Amino acid sequence: GICAIVASIVTGVPVKWVEDRMENLSTTSFARDYHMTAEIAAKNDGTVTGLKVHVLADHGGFDACADPSKWPAGFFNIVTGSYDFPAAHLEVDGVYTNKAPGGVAYRCSFRVTEAAYCIERAMDILAQKLDMDPADLRMKNFVKAEQFPYHSALGWEYDSGDYHTAMQKAMDTIGYRELRAEQKAKQEAFKRGETREIMGIGVSFFTEIVGAGPSKNCDILGVAMFDSAEIRVHPTGSVISRMGTKSQGQGHETTWAQIIATEIGIPAADIMVEEGNTDTAPYGLGTYGSRSTPVAGAAIALASRKIRNKAQMIAAHMLEVSEYDLEWDVDGFQVKGNPQARKSMKEIAWAAYHAPPPGMEPGLEAVSYYDPPNMTYPFGAYLCVMDIDVDTGVPRHVASMRWM
């Protein structure tokens, strides 16, 4: 870029720099320059007993983006993955070099992606050494459903999961056992010289760590990563809501309106979502790392519930009953046992500005700051089947299956 400017000044004519996507990714930023060494201790039956990992993480000349964690390689300590390791040791060395700035998540979360690759590659090697089916080895060592919430050896608390079911459904969907039999038959045919094609079956399972937000785990330069939401119900029953997130194409406007609609019964079409305007947006740490819904979305839900709680008191005053005699029903409150006696949220909104209960502050709005108690831990199974011509390396057939 600088050279193009100088060249334009020197020559006196416009100079344009043009690069393709690969050139841009390789020269302006990078994410995946990790050198990972993993050792697994296991019994002869395949039961894992320990994990030891060392990582040399190249950060380039400097970090290209704010790191939402306190460690040199982010959340790499999710490297125990989906497996019940009773003991684990992880050491990460983050280094700065003369390369372009590092740490750019141009496709999926860096740090976490490398950790998933590290443990899955190590499990495949272990399966080869023990002459075990890689899917069976994983099933043998998955954290069991009854173990959740599960505390990993490297300090995380996995909130929930059912890894065995996810893997089994993926295997059943593609006919995994039948494919293994077909693969063996093709290997035998290849050895006899009857075909030049070989079949490969890839197995992978991941547990990710996302929802960056808990102040105990996450900050950017010391600034806590919780989010907030502001919601105001107008006298007419319409809503304006403001968040500190910014949609990048995920459809936040729809999701946020649906959360509010579910919580307070006002149709999504009557809800205006405003985000990304720094003149009016409330506190928030942005959109990335799969954090918007579990952090900002939760703040939106809690703010909505504050509004609903106040609305219940207003409805009780309007219906001349105790607020404890009311129950919520879709878009308003009704008297228990007498559904004909009810007030909709639209009626309640008008009353909040027109005739609130004596001593109650008028209006119907709320602000919520949400500091999550934990990260979130999504998981899933991937299976891939590929036929390859050994002479040309050209894939003949490729099929993949994902179950999350």
C-alpha cells in the first residue's frame, strides 16, 4: 500500500495495488501458526489416563485484534476436548516474530480451533497404535451425560452435553459400520490390483468454548466483557431496544426481537432493534467468538423480564387483585381460574404512562447488565468419507456428515 502511494507520487499517475484473497491472508494477517506437541497416556483397552500438551504460538509482530482472555493463546486449555482425562498438563509459549500481525480469526475461532485439531489428531494416532476403531476409542472416553456439569482437568466447567448420542446418531445416519466393511473390501481389492481407488473415513468430535463474557475469565485490556441491553415500551405498546452488539449477517435484529416477543408478548413486528450506533448503544463488548446470543441475548431476556415484572404489578392494579393471583399467558396477564379477566401488554403499556398504580414510577422500560456465570460448550460430531485415485490424488466421491 505504501509503495503504491510513493509510486503514484513519483510517477505522477494513479497507481493501484491489487491482491487476491490468498495474498491478503498470507501477507497482512494470519491465525494458524501453532506448533503443537501432544502426548496421551492410555491403558491397553484404550482408556485415556493423562494428556500433556506443549504449544509454541506465533503471534507475529503484534496481535492484530484484542484478545478476549488473559492467556497468550486464548482458550487453548479446552484441549482436553470431549474426553474424560483425569489428569492433564498444558504449557503455551506465545512468541512475537517479524511476521505480519497474528491472531486473526478469519475462519472460526483461533485458539479453540487449534486445540480441537490437536486433541482429535492425537486421538486418531492413539487409535492407530492400539489398533482400535477411531469412533470406538472416542465413544469409550467421552465424558458421560451423567457427569455434567463436568470439571475438566484444565479448569473448565462444561455445563451440559450428550456426546455419545451425538456421535451415535452421526454414525447411524451414514451407516458407519457398513462403510468400514466397504472400506476393508476396497483395501483388499487394492492389494489384489483390482482397483486404484482407496477409501478414507475421517472421524472427528469437538467440544468448543464460546460465549466470551464472564468477567472472571474474559477481559479486553482490563475491560470486563459482559453486555447490556436497554428496552423501552412506548405507550402505544411498540418497543425500541438497544444493544451493544452489531450484526455481521447473523440476523440479530430477528433474534433479539424474537427474545423480547417471547418474554413480554409484544409482536416482533412492533419491536425496533437498534444496535451498532455508538451515539446511543449501551455498554457491550462486540460481536465475535459466538458470544452475542449467550451474552447479549441473555441481557435482553433479563431486561424483558424486569419489564414483565413491573407489568404484572400494573395489571394487578388494573384488575384489582393481588399480583400473585395473576398468571402470564402469551401476551398478557390473566386472573388464575378466570381467563376472561385479563389485560394485554398493549393495555398495560398505555396504563403505565396514563394511570400507573399510586406510588409507582410511570413508564415501562428496563436496563440489564449481564455478566455470565460461565462460558458455553457446544459440541458436535463430524464424519467424512472420501474415495481417492492413488495415481492422480483426485477425489472420486466425497460425503460428509455433521451432527451437533
